[in-house]
Amino acid sequence: MLALLCAAPLFFASLGARAQQHPCAGPGPGEVVVGIVPASNGIAQTPICAPANGGYADSAAPPAPLPDVFMSVVSHPDTDKYWFAHGFGSNPAAENAALDACRQAMGSDGCGVMDSWSNNANIVVVEDAAGNIFAKGGQNFFKAWFAAREECQKYSSGCHKVETLSNAWGGGVVEGPRAPLPRRPWGAIARPKTKAPEPLDDTAWIATGQGGIKAAEDAAMAACQEASHLECQVRVSAGGGYMARMVNDKGSVFWFNAPTLDALDKGIQNNCPKGDACRVVDTFDVRPPAVGTLEVSVSKAPLRGFVSMARPIDDQAEKAWGKRAFVSGQPSVAAAQAAAIALCEKRSGAKCEATPKDGDNGVDQYLVLFRTSTGEPRSFWGTSASQALKWRDQWCTEQNLQCPQGTMVDLAKKNVSTELKL
């Protein structure tokens, strides 16, 4: 029993000595080098020091800090996978290792660094509803999580945390797929850099369902250049979601990508020129495989639906009634015109026709309706109320006519069925 009691202090003293071993640049006062951690993956060899007297002296120097280690996250737009390098001796070493792994799986184009940090920081990876990856780091989990979530929510919807990444000592490691990965579907829209001759001046070329961003942009560009014989440029591209067309109150057309239809309002906030009022005209799903054209000033599937007015065919009946039947939110031009004619004939008691006869272009957002001082009914359409009034004022000035304010109609108000006074 006495032998066991005497042995116990020696056992605990041995544990204490090992606990005071630490990485160092060299032995401090009262220390000796007891070992060396070999160099690996960009980190130099590191001496290990300990108290020279086995740990009983009170004058041992404080442990030297661990060497800095770096980590980096790399992603590619064609996949929801990512590559994480950690434990490297420098920031360039970590980034290059992750980039090399990404390129091994995805090819030489498209890999990009999302964020890089060092030592005890965290990087949080967030994914949106369309599979887009966002990664942000911070000194702790909460800072990294808030930064990544904020970045995702600024542009997208359905943002959720995928993983929290941490650094590691003991040699550089790269995590992530190395074999070639399938590419998610992408779409792109291209137009000539300069004004094309008629009738191509109102044309854009669209490619969807292509395997990756490069394939989509190349397909849209090739179709544009083959048809126009002009140098073309990509106006928008999107992966796994939608491309959207937007108009401002000056009549200009803009394009942006949206991972989901729920994110269209964020797309307007991020892409509408400052001080302008913008509305989304329509969207294009990037998933169905196709290459074709679209008219810039005409929408075949406006988000607001189609509108139409109708009037009595007989001029005397038209003047006597003094109104226009109006319907909105219809699924097609034909459906809108049929509904407007039915409403007109029901309310006026006369045979009616749709106006304008060629139908709604799907792009305009407002119309102003009035009767001139000579009794002629007129309507002007625009992407905003101010633009519709501008066209009215220009026409009235050119005709030297007095025009009243008229009735302004917001075409985006769906499922309206009413009479408009002239």
C-alpha cells in the first residue's frame, strides 16, 4: 500500500510535464526543445518546447502561439457543390488548393473564391431555393451565419444553412468532389451590341435548358450573331431559376435573374435604376431546353395577364354610349378581346369590336383614354402613367388639339371588368 501511495505523485507529475509542452519558435528561459512537428502542406516545421526541469519550476515561459493557418471556400455556378481547403500555411496556398480541386471537377472556367479566413474563424455556407451557394466568414459562428444569410436574402429566397466550416491544424486538407459533376440547367439572353436593322431591331435571342452557364451563353450568342451578322453580347443569364424582363417609367427594358418567382421584388430593388419606377413584364424558365427568339416590345406571357377594350362598331352607337368596355388579367389576347366584346355588347346593347384590333402587346403598364375636342376617341399606352401622358401630349400638340386629362388605367390590376368613361 505504501508503494502505491508513493508512486501516485510521480504519475501526476508526468502528466503535468506533458501538459506544459507547446509549439514554440525556440526554447525560452528554463526550456528545452523536446521534439519537432515535421513540415507539411505549406506549414513549416514547428519545434515543441517544455520546461527543462520536467515541469516543477514556477518560472516556465508562457506557451508560444500556434502558427497561423488559413482556409478558403471555392464554388462554381454550374453546381451546388463547393470545395473547402483548410489548415494551410498561407491564404494563397489555401485558395489555390481549393481552386485546383474545383477545376479538376468542373474544368478551367468558372471556379471562384467565395471567402477566405484564418485560425479560429468560421465560414458558413448557405444555399438558396435554386441551388446557388453563398459563403461568408466571421470571427465566430454567429457573425459568419448572419453575413452569409444576409448575402443570400439580399438577392434570393429559400435561404438555408448547409454547413459551418472550421479551420484545422496539422496540415492542409481539401474537401470536395474531384470527379466531374453534372451541370445544372442554365439560360441566357443575347442581343447585338449595336442597333440591328429591321426587323431584327426588336429581337433578342434566348437559350434555355443548357448544361452550364458557358453552354447557355455560347448558344444565345451564336444564335444572335448568326441571324444578325453583328457582334452580340449576353444581357442576362441564370441557373436553375428564371430570367426576368423589367421596364422602367421611361420605357427602357432591363433584364435580371431570379432564383424563384418569390424573389422578383428583390430583383426589382437590386436592378431598377435609382429614382425610377420599374415593373416586371414577364419571366423565362431556364430549365426547358430550347433556343429561339423573343420580341423586346411584345410579351407572350405577361405577369399582369392580357387586357382589352371594346366599343360599339357603329359610330353613332359608340358616341351614344360614350364608354369603353375594359377587362384585364386574361390568359391570352383572344380571351381578353372576347371578354371585352361580351361586356360591351351586354352593357351597350350594340354589336361591338375589340380595340385596339391588333391586341395588347403585354409590355405596357398603363393607358390613358380620352375624347379630343373634335370628338375623336383616342388612347395612349406606356410603361408608366407619365409615359402614356407624354405620348398623349405629344400627339395633341402635333395635331394642334385641346385634349382633356382623360381616364388613366393601371393595366396591372388583374381581373377587372368595367366600363371606362370617355
